[in-house]
Amino acid sequence: MNTPSSSTQKSRVSAMIWGNILALSAAICWGLNDPANKALIPDWISASGVALARIFGATVIIWILSLFVKKEKIQHGDWKLLWASALMMLGFVYVFSLAFNTASPIDIAIILTFQPILVVVINAIFKHEHVSLLEVIGMVVALGGAIMVILSGGKVDSGRLIGDFFAVVCAITYAIYLVILEGPSKRYGTISLMKWVFLFTAILASPLIFTIHPDMPIFTHAKVMPWLILGFIVLFPTVYCYLVTPPAIKLVGSEVLAFYQYLVPVITTVVAIAAKMDSFHWYQPVSFVIIVAGVILVNYAKAKAVKSAIPSKN
């Protein structure tokens, strides 16, 4: 017979296993997302075409899923936050697609690793959160790694530089999106929240429909593979990852999830090189290690600050 303590232990182990599975699967999907986008843009479809497929596709799927969950009433004051987060999501998804016109998928994956640092910066600017000296050092270190990627190890290419700039804009808009949506995400279920965010994003993105032309290769060539890749981008890196990230955080914590995010550039690099989309450069692993080191420093500083704020029990 299982005692209450043993049942609780089994429940915790089960939660830890499922949380790690969700976090790892999301990292794999995100790691495959960059090569998948590069395979389509711009040879098969335009950046706006991929962005629209992600936004409208995810909107339809999540609204269908919302029919099977309990409806939640959105508070009046949160609607403006949902519209603001939708604007940031549009910026992230669209500019992310634009980056693949010229940038390396490996460079994009590495630059986006810098995103947690931007969240700290944005919170410090707009929420006036205190930033310690150790956090500043971590930010400077991570910024150095990001700059190394952008400068391509000292060999600046104008086209690649523009793509890397778009990747930086992606990281900034996604960081702002996370900060804006932090409050509402604590008040509503994931599907209840995301159905409105994606719907508002689809409304804002609707003018991009006029940029889609019927002579794009994906429409004129009778090949199934580009459509399968596009379907993968919509279903997994977009819908699946957005829906499993919140429960993964609840099950294993944001620190464990962040650890899995460090796998994304590794997966992207392996796939991109195997598919001959990109070549390996010395600055890529070096810059990745520098950025991760900076992020770890910032996380350590924040954890230390939280621990010191908790009163000790005498």
C-alpha cells in the first residue's frame, strides 16, 4: 500500500519527468524552426508568407482548441495589454521571418539566446527593478557575445549584417512581449489567453495579405515538401511551443526550461550544417558560450538577490 508520502513523491517524480519532456520537445522544435524557415525563405515563399501562415494558422488551431476548455472572462484593464502583446508578437514573427532572407540560421539562433538579458533590461527601464553590479557585468558579457555574432567574427557582410540586425529586433520585441504578458499570464489559462493574442495579431497582420503573390514557387511548383515544412512551422514551433511552455515552467521551473533553451542553437547548428544551409565558423561556438555565460551570471545574481530578500528563520 502506498503511503501519502510515497504517493506525493511519485507525483513529484512524474511531474518532473513530464516537465522535462515538454521542455526538451519545445527546445527541439525551436531548434528545427530556424533551418525550416531558411529552407523556405526566400526560395519558396516570402517572409511575409511564412509569417502569415504562422499567425493565421495558429489563430485557427488555438480557437478550435479553446472550444474544449472553460471560458474565462478577460478583465477590462487587460484588453489593452493583449493588444500591445499582439503588436509585439507581430513584430517578432514578421521580423523573424525577414531575417532569413540574408542571415545564417545559426547566427539567428545564437542571437536569440540573448533574449533573457533583454527582459532584465526592459524590466529595469520600465518597471524600475533594481539591477546589481553582477547583473550589469553579466549583461555586458552577453552583449559582447551578441556583437561577435553580428560582426561575423570580423568579416562583415552587408546582407548578413541586415539579417543579424533583424534577429536583434526579434529578440527585443519578444522580450517586450514577455514583459507585457507577464501579468495576464498569471491570471488566465494558456489557451484562453493565447486565443485572443493570436486573434489580435492576425487582425494587425491582415494588411500583409496584399504582399502575397500567386507566382511564388510554393504555389507554382507541384512539390509537397515545402508545404510539409510550412505545416511543421505552424504546428510545432508556433502552436505547440506556445502552449507547452507555461505548463513546463509550472512543472520544472523557469531555470530548467532556460537550460533546455541553450540546446536550441546546438540543434540548429547540427541541422543547418547537415542540410548544407550554413557552414561552421569559429566565432559561433565562442559567442554562444559568451552569451550563455552572461545569462548565467545574470540569473545567479537575481537568484542571490531573491535569497537575500527572504528573512532567515532563527
